[in-house]
Amino acid sequence: MYLKFYKLKEYPFSITPDPRFLYFSPQHREAYHHLMYGIQNRKGFIELTGEVGSGKTTLCRAVLANLGEDIETALILNPSLTETQLLRAILNDLGLEVKGRDRLAYIEKLNEFLLRKNADGINVALLIDEAQNLSPQVMEQIRLLSNLETDQHKLIQIVMCGQPELKERLARPDLRQLRQRITVRYHIPPLTEKDIMMYVAHRLWVAGSDGSISFHPRAIREIYKYSKGTPRLINAVCDNALLAGYVARLKAIDADCIKRAIKQLEGSR
């Protein structure tokens, strides 16, 4: 609705996990490098955590988009699976034909695939989003996948991405073997007020802004107070604020625009 008024090519504050819009705060850049290091150096298990809406999925997609041709990947977005369903999903995402329901046959097929790729100099990475929802049985199956290895290399690198509850799940005594195998960990903290100012400017630029749209420092302060540095909430507020600015024919978004946007989000008007 407001694209033409603001001379934008696309909506800058969509909540979809588009890696083009990823703003590399110091913390997000560090998380990115942790994931890349763990995958490229075959560290086996990697854990990434962050609060709801902190940008974990966007970050993972950015990693997937920037891995070299010597790394093949599988992405599991729905963790509510049985052990057999998980293996089927991994095989399917790797482009392997799946027949029957024999879990052992699935593991043998995956192992053959990984050994073949390793012989060709290809690394394989598996990213599991919302991993805090994995059942203990499925987590144990994931641990067993780490046994697929040669004398020199882990054949599959597994990134478990989830909310802080993932740490609590992994602290269970019955999952200690899995927890002990995680060699790379990172927790994404909230954005600071300064980060938010840069975050907003970055997303506007990616969306095609010519610089004529501005957010007043007091507007940034209101965004920070409401969102507490959570990117998903920042996006929601800013999208509504641009709509409020469009209605008022404003290209300088002030604190009042942000307050109206928050009221709209909270259903208080």
C-alpha cells in the first residue's frame, strides 16, 4: 500500500526469513561465523539458540546461501517428527529416493551417500530449525547420526537451532551423550538501541529506499522500549509505522507514529 509513496521496491519489514535483509549486528555476525566455522571444519554438532523472533531462521538461511559448492545441505523446518519420519525427511531433502519404512535401511542409505560424498570431497550439513520441539527419542536418533564418520572426518555436520528451551532439553541426564558432542555453541542476544537504528536503515536500503525515509531518534527509542531488541517485533512495529506515516503523508517517522503503530499491534485502538 505504501510502496509507491515511499518509493520502495518491496516491503522492508516483512517477517519472512529472507537472508537478503539480514542485518549483521556484531552478535549476528559472530553467530554466522560460528555456524560457518562448525560446518566447514566438520565439528559435528553445532547449537544455535535465541529468543523467539531473534533472527535464527534468517541467519541459518544466510549460512545455507553462502556455503560453498563443496557442501551439500538438508534443512528440516518441522521438528514434530518420529525417528523414521526424520530420516525420510533428511533423505528426501538430500534428493535421495526413499522406499519402504525400514529405519535401518534409511540409515544405511544415508551412510552410503555420505561416504560417497566424502570420497568426492563433499561435506554434508543438516540444519534443524525449532529443535527445542524435538522429542527425546528423535534427539537420540540425531545423536546416532553423528556416529556416521571416518577415522578423519564427521560425515555429517548437524546444526540444532532453537529457542532457549533447547538448552534445557539438552541438560536432561538422558541426553548427556548428545550434549557432550556439541562442540560449537552460540546464543543470539537482543539488539541494542544503536543496533536497531542500523537495522532499520539496512532494511530500508535493501528494499530500495533512496534515503528520503527517516526514523527520528525518539522513534528508535520507542521501538527499542517495545521490542526489547527482538527483530520480529521491530519489523511489525516499523511496518505499521510506515503505514501510519503514509496515511499522515509523513516521510520522517516520529515517536507518535511508533506509538500509534504499537497501539494498532496491541489492539488498543
